[in-house]
Amino acid sequence: MDKMYFMTLISNKLKLIRTEFDFSQEKMAQMLGISKKTLVQIEKGRAEASWTVVVAVCALFFESDVLTNELGDDPLELARLLAQGEQLVPKAKTLGGKVWWTEISKSEHFVLQRNLISNHFR
């Protein structure tokens, strides 16, 4: 994972994070130090959050389930490592420390997995 990919991930989840904490667009924009218009543009996918905004999201909403499920680790720690120029390999996405998919069988071209939560296969 590089810095640009990280910024895209956070930008795409910004609306979910805002609704998770039940903030209005005005309140969220004020907290992040951006205009409401900029926030709307990011939430609609017309613009991407800047690095500064992404780090602010990670710092202010480090307890967010949306961020933890998407990143699989502490968002602020990932931001710190990326700021230092390290390439990251994302951990398996978890829920309470468990990987969501378990491998049932594997062939030359296919992998059969079962979801631990819903028990459906892919």
C-alpha cells in the first residue's frame, strides 16, 4: 500500500465514517478544517482528500469500525509509516481478530472460500 492508495481508501470511506459518528456535513467539515463544499465533493467521489485531511481523519476517528475493518490495523500508525515512506502490505481484514474468509479448497486456477460471518461461499 502506498500513500496515494491510502488516500483513496480514506476518501472513499469518509461518508461512512461521518455517518458512523452521526456528524452532519457541516460539523465534519469543521472538524477536518475544510469547507462543507470540499467535503461534499470528496463524499461524492468528485475529489480526493488531501494527505493532511486523511491524517486528520485517522487521528480524529482512530476508533472507527469502518477504518479498522478497511485497513485491518490502527489507521494512525499506518499513516505514520506511510509518511515515513514505507510501503505497506495490508493485513487480512479482520473482525474481532478473525479473518473473514477461510479457505476450503484450492486448485490450479480457483480458490473456494467460506465467509465466517454469513457462511456463504465464493
